[in-house]
Amino acid sequence: MSAALLDGPQSLRDMCLLYGEEFYSAWAHVHHAISTASSGFEVAYGQSFYDYLSQDAATARRFQHTMNAGSMFFHQVPEIFDFSSGKMAQGA
């Protein structure tokens, strides 16, 4: 299992780091975010997530690797979810 955390093409390492650092800090402000309809990330870091990424190359790279790692499972969705009924999620 730990092989998935080794640095490399299909690693989940960057996802764990991003969720355990920046996103964890943002979640500490969830009550404020819900109470004011604001962003917990903006409270934690004083700027929007994308502004933060534009100023921090290491985090931007980690975010890109996280998105790439997450997408490696997308091709399996049709195997797991039956789309033949034509049903859509509520609100869609």
C-alpha cells in the first residue's frame, strides 16, 4: 500500500501532502466559511486558492500532480456506475 505514496507518475503522495497541509489548514476555518459564505482557504491564507497557486510554484505543482493522480480512476467510473437508466443526480 505504501508504494502508492512513493514519488512517481501515479503517486498519491502529492495528494496526501496537499490535503494534509493547505486543505487541512483551510478546513480549520470551516465554521467561519459556512457562517459567512466565504472561503476557509481565503481566511487561512488571506487570498483565493488560485491566487495562492500563482504565487507558490511548489504548491501549484503539488496541485497539478493531485489532479493527475485523481484522474487515473475516472476511466473506471462506467464500470462501477450504471449510466444506462439515464438518471441524473438531483439538482443537475
